[in-house]
Amino acid sequence: MPKFNENFFDLKESYLFSEIAHRVNAYSEKNPNKKIIRLGIGDVTLPLGSKVISQLHEGIDALASAETFKGYGPEQGYDFLRLAIVDYYSRNNISINPCEVFVSDGAKSDTGNITDIFGRDNIVLIPDPVYPVYVDTNIMSGRNIIYIDANEENNFLPMPDDNVHSDIIYICSPNNPTGATYNRDQLKNWIDYALENNAIILYDSAYECFITDETLPRSIYAIEGAKKCAIEFCSLSKTAGFTGVRCGYTIIPEDLTFLSSSGIKISVNAMWNRRQTTKFNGVSYIVQKGAAAVFSPEGMAQCKSNIKYYQENAKIILNGLLKKNISCFGGVNSPYIWFKCPNNMDSWDFFDYLLDNAQIVGTPGAGFGKNGQKFFRITSFGTRDSTIEAMKRIDELI
Ligand SMILES: *Cc1c(COP(=O)(O)O)cnc(C)c1O
């Protein structure tokens, strides 16, 4: 009989989005005439820009003739895309090498798969509330997790505790679900802590393109010392609306080295390369053509215009909630508005209240961790009209 990975039994039932769907379906069956506005799931809604579309088409056409046909590509991504990413960083005054860039099918896979290169005996530091992938993938591999509280007191930006040692640190900034974003000094603190503890930071910058405040870092490598202690995960999902197309990239600096238990110098870049070449055969040529177009001036302008649309929505939501004296986080450098449920309500109770009385679907904070119990997430990824309508309903209700 096979022995299974029974760490899976330690996972909490992931019922967040299925429970939401269940409650929404039950409501709409009972109230077929009510128009429900969905501002729950973190998925984009605007179509891809024309530059990306034309390059995706070019990618397909290349496969139609023998001269330009592509079979397996490099597991790490085509040079044209790795160079486009390097160039994107250089525009933010960050210098990385093409061999430090690994193209993938998205940041969810990479933030999950990275656990492959770490031994079981690591102390893993994860903020709460957080994107559930970090927690669940570490539970699957049986690691010890220390949670650090992100709460109102620290503006949902927890700082390192010098008295607590850890080996692996997850940071997501701008954050999902809270929208909170670390400034340069705060990130420097985390880098100093990591260097002091010989720890590694796994930095998820999936929402960097939503940063409007020019003083905030869009990459951890904007801070000195990061190349010695941090891996950065990024994605075209929110930057370019690639949630369905699938493409992301992970940066592993060549300077990122540690000593093995027997004292041999380990290159994290080489380990990840070994992992990827073993288990991954690369992103399709078509998708990479489209992805490279994102970084062209025209492609980037089109992405920015979509992001601006969502940012306007975020402003509408934020202003509507602030008008009601609701305590809000995010919404400025992030597509998410994270707010305290009115009247000290629990997040699932508020979910029902909002659905029953205003037909609005959001995401209960409890689904992201215990510190989300009294909080709620609304996304700016809806249409302008539905966002305005939702805020009108909230204005009348609360
Ligand atoms: C949306 C999101 C991602 C992107 O995941 P993909 O697999 O690239 O679509 C990564 N991290 C966080 C925190 C996210 O919310």
C-alpha cells in the first residue's frame, strides 16, 4: 500500500471561496430578481491590451510554418523575455542578470514550488493574515510555521522581532489581502534581520505595479543587501491581466549563497535551476511572446491604463468607506481595500449582512488568517459602473 504525505491532513479545509460561492448561490436562488455585485475574488476583468494580443497572434503564426516553428524552449524562459524583464528592472535602477530570471507559469506555482529546495527543518515566518499559498505549501511539506501578527496596531505591516530566530521569511508587499505596503526603511529592517539570522526572504511583489507612491520600493532589490538574502516573485497576472494567460517570473540573485550542513557553498540560483529543469518544461512560446510585449513601451502604456482604471475604482471604494468613518487599509498602492467590519461584526456575519441587504459580495477577512476575523476585503477589479453602484448601496445601508 502506498504511504501518503499525511501532512495533507494538517491542512485546514480551504473553504473560503467555495463557501462564498455556496452562500451566494443560495441567496440568488431565493432572490432571483436581485442583482448581485461581485467584488470578492482577486481576478482582473479588463481585456488584454492590443499590443499583447498582436504578439500572442504572432506567436501562434510562428508555429504554423516549419521555418519558425518552436518545440521545447529553455526551461528558464526565452532570452528575449528574460532580457525584457532585466530591462524592466533597469528602468527602476535595479541591475540584474538574465541568468537570475526564471520565467514561469505564475507566481502561485513558484511561491509554492520553492519549498522543494528547502529542508524540512526550517523555522518559517509567515504574517497573518496572508495569501494562503505560503501557509499551505509549508504545511504540506511538514514545516514549523511561526505566525507574525499583522494588525491595526502595526498598520498590517509587522516588523521583525530580534528575539525570534527564523530561517525562511515570507513577505508580500503590497499585501494581499490587506493592501499594506512596506516602505524602504521597513524593508531594510527585514533585510538586516535576515542577514543577521542567515535567513532567506521570499518576497512576493505580485502587486508592485499598483504602487503609486514613488517613495515606496517596487522591488526588494531596491534596498541594499537584498541580493544577499532575498528571492523575488513577480507575476503578469495583476500587472498585465494575465490571470488566464499564465506567466510570472522569479528572480534569484547569483549572490544568494548559503553554506550546506557540510560546509559547502550552495548557490540558490543553481538549486532552483536544477529543480526547474527537472520538473518544469517552460512556458509556451506563444505566452512568452505576449509577455515580452507587456514590457514594450506600447504594451506597458496599455497595462498602465488598465491599472489606472482599477485604481480609480479603488479610490471610489476607499472614499465611500472613509465617508462612513470605517477604518480602511490599502486601496492606494493596492487593488484591495481592507477594512474593519462595522459594529465590531465578525467577517462572515458582515459577509451575510452585505449580501442580504446590499447584494454585494466581498471576501471575509477570516479566510486569510485569525487576524482577519473582524476585517473584510473588497477588490477594485470590478467594472466602474458596478463599483459605483456598490458604493451607493453601501452608502444607503451603513
Ligand atoms: C494574484 C497573486 C499572485 C499571482 O499569482 P499567479 O499565479 O501569477 O496568477 C501571487 N501572489 C499573490 C499574493 C497574489 O495575490
